Amino acid sequence: MNDVLIERKVFAVMPLYELTHESLSKVERTTLHEQSFKERDDLQRLLKDDLSVIGDDLFLIKEEFSQWEDSKRRIDLLALDRNGSLVVIELKRTEDGGHMELQALRYAAMVSTLKFEQAVSVHAEFRGIDKAKAEGAILAFLGVDEQPADFGQSVRIILVAPGFDPEVTTTVLWLNSRKLDIRCVRIKPYQLEEHTLLEIDQIIPLKEAQDYTVRLKEKQEEARQAAESSMDLTRYDLTVNGQTDSNLSKRYLFLRVVSSAAAAGLTLETLTSIMLPGKMVIVDGHPRGEEFMAAAQKAKEDSGLVFRPDRLFMDDKYLIDIGDKTIALSNQWGLRSLPLIDQIISAVPSAKMSYKPAQESE
């Protein structure tokens, strides 16, 4: 079996050349079939170990996914992206892509009902680990510490093949214009002596169309926030030392509780023992503005977590000073997080804090 060398940064339509000090030699095209590479045993096996070659920030949930009733059909690779969207990855070694876009659409529809708990179970079985570790791995990838409300609310598709018939590309472009997210990644094999080189390039959407992709993600994020807020609209009244703040949403309830606790002497050590790292970012000193933004980004990246300023209280007026540190608190909280408030309140009894559902809550 030939070795596979993967090269990503090459031009999509121009010939591939080997450059030496003596010559510029054209590298001949070949096919995966000619090189005896199979879809499942080779291509799929290699890609599952490094999904970054076809898309950034992908987390593999399972290979050969088939967790649905009355069907023997299998998704080649089922993944997750940072936004909590499911990603159906279909592979073909044929030069025209066959009818893989229609097959992938069927799979996307079938997997669209997958729940977070099911994804955890499937991943645990796939990796041979317990469900707690599987859940932890998924949550760490998403940069959260509890099940996201918008998990799997959208499904993306990535088609991977050495080539795509015009019928495939026309269908994909039309579906993308209807707000689907389907990407075509071309893997063109070349023969260089005993090596097979792969030129990997995303041809749909084109690089010039990235603005559209960004707008699509922004729309999905707006939908996520709307779905999250619609799940639980309970608001709260918080009393601190006899003073009451009324009708607070959960995110502002958490902010006021932590701020008041810090003012009453809560230590950073106690706070970090209660809350997971994903629920706040901690920086040295007391910077503000762009200086805090830069320090917060570095702190998140150094800890191996994704920096998402839109999910943090980043405005200067919301930053919390604790000792010689400054923290920005998460603005993403659910009902399952309420026990954390009780622990923080118990840690600083001198603040005399209490809360209850507001009477005007829906």
C-alpha cells in the first residue's frame, strides 16, 4: 500500500509540479482506484484520525453511524462543530461524486432528531469509554460545562470526493442558496514516484463566498439564543443586605450574585472550587477595555478553551475584581446551574443574599 501524503495549500485547478533546483516537473494525476485505495478501509480510516484536513474545528462523534430504527444506512463520519451543529461527512472515491449529495441529505434529515444524550452514548460506545468521559469530551470541545440548549438544531453536510459532477455542484449551490450548509471538498490524487499526494481544496463554497458563510453562522447563533431564551423565561428577585434587585434574568442573577459575593470577601479560590473554568475567564491585575480583551483571549487559549467573548460579560461595567485578579463571567446559564448560586451564597453569609422567582415571571 502506498503512503498517503496530504498537502492542503495548493491551487485547485492548475497542474501540480515538483520543484527542484534542476527542474520543474509536472506531477501526473491518478485515481484512488488506480492506487488501490478504498473508501472505507483507507480514505475513511485516515480521515477519521484527522478531520482538520477537510474542515477546522470538527469533533468526531462516530464512524459508520447508524443509530436509527428500520434502516441499515450508515453515515461515513458523524461529527460536531463548535456551534453545536451536527456534521454529516460523506466520502466517495469516484471521480464524479455519484449522487452523494442526495444520500447526504437523507442522512442529515434522519440524524436531525439526535439528542445530546444520544450523542454522548454513541460517542462513548465508539471510543470505548464511559458516558461521563464522553460527555466531558463533548462539552470541553463546545467550550461549555452543561448541555447546550441548541445542540443539534442545525445539520451541516461535507461531501468529500476526487471530483464532483456538474449535477452535484448545481444541486449543492441551489440548496445552499436555500440556507442549507453543504460543502464540497475535492481530494485530487497525484502520483509522485512511490507516493500518492492528495491536493485537498474546498470548492463549494468558494473562498470568495466566505462572507455568506459568516452571515449564515450569525443567523444560526441568533436562532440559538432565541431558542435558549424561549425554554425558560423565569426571572428572579435578588436581595442583598436588605436591598432588592427585581425581575432579573438568570444571566444577570448570576452576575449580581458573584459581584456581590466578591464585594463581601469571596475569594477566587472558593469561586473556582464552585464553578468550572468554562464559566469565566480570569486575568492578572485589573485591566479594562482592549487590554482586558487581549488578556482574556490569551488566558482562554492558554487553558485550551475556546475564547467566545459573546458568551461572556465583557463590558467594563460587568467585570469583577477579586483580589489581584479580574474575571469576566459567562452569560450562558440554565436551570441546571442554579445550585451554583446557592453554593456561592452559602460561601459568603455576611452578604445576606437570597433570591426567589419574580412574581411577574411568565
